[in-house]
Amino acid sequence: MDEPEKKKQELAKRPPAEKPEEKKDDKSLPSKIKKRRIEVITVRNWKEYLGESVLIVFSVALALALTEWFTKLHEEKQTRQFLHELHEELITNRIAEEDQYAYHLKVLRNIDSALNNPAYAQQFMNNGVLHLYETIAPRGVMSRNLTDIAWQMAKQNNALAKIDLNTYSLLVDIYDDQARITKVEDEIGKVLLSWESRKPENLRATLILIRDNYHGWAVDRVPELLKKYARAIERLKNY
């Protein structure tokens, strides 16, 4: 083997020379540092935990107290409103009943006239035909409505719990009397709509039954009812 060929083989057996390491770009270092999560551990003592607990309890208690206070204010305002409306309803009903009382007294006088005057009685019931409006009751059996809407609303919303027992009892009596007075329409209606009342021979008895129903259900209880109205209106005047 000649000398040049031998040198080529030796060079081929040598390991390749290592390339110098490329320097890394230092510009990438800040971004890597930013990606690292920095953890800060705060060490607190028992006083700090106690303070936070007290603050939470105080906040909850304050919120509950404020809620209860606002709820109470709302309920008191609502109660006063219901009682005010009840007061106004009593005034309206008293005025209505005063007018109706005067009207019912007039109806009773008309009935007495019919009982004492057969010709006038015949105008009330002629050939089985009833002429109520044209004769004894020109405005009907009842001339006014006595309402109880405010009374029912006050009961449903427990507003009556704020008034004393005597006032409550007085109001119960008033609205019970109103219901009885209103019932006169149904009771007289039963008399007038019965077949027996249309018979000529029963005309006088029919007039007497109408008169008795007016006295029993309405007229005789009104004077005392008007006094009850006055007392109740006075007791609720501050609402």
C-alpha cells in the first residue's frame, strides 16, 4: 500500500471533530422567567383568624338585623294603610246607612198607607203583577250598598292584631249588623217571589210580611248601628 492511500485510511478512521456549541439566544431567558409561577406563602397567626371570624359573624348579624328592621317598617306601614282604609270604609258606610235608614222609614210609611188604603194596595199588586218600584219602594228594597272590602283585607293581612280587643269586638258587631241589614233584600225577595203572595186574598198578609222583614232585619237595628259607627270611627281616627 502506498503512502497516500495509507493516510486516507487513517483520516477516515478518526472521529469527526466536534462542532463548537452554538450560543443560546439570551433573549429567550426573560420569557421563561415570566412563565415561572411565583408562590408567596403568607403566614398568619390565630389573632388574624379570630378577627376575620368576628368580622364575618358581625356582618351576618348586621344584615339580619337590617332585614328585620326594614321588614318591620314595611309591615307597620302596610298595617296603618289597611286600618286607614278601614276607617274610610266605616265613614262611607255610615253615610250610606244614614241615607238608607231615611229611605226605609219612607218605605214603611208607604206600606202603612197601603194597609190602610185598599185602593193604594191594589196599585202594589194588581192581577198578580207586582209594582214594587211604582208604589212602596221606588228605589228598590235596598237603596245603598254597605261594603266590607277593607274589613276583609284587614283580617286577611292580620292588621287587626294591632288594635285593642274592645275596638275589634266593636268592628265585628258593626259588620255583623251590616250583613243582617243586607239580608233584608233576600228575605223580602222570598216573600215577593212566592206564588202565595200573588193571590189577591193574601195581599194584606204580603204587605205585613214585607213590613216585618224591614223591621226585623234592617230598620230596628240601625239607630244602634249608627252609634257604633261613630265610636269605631273615633277609635281609628289616627290611622
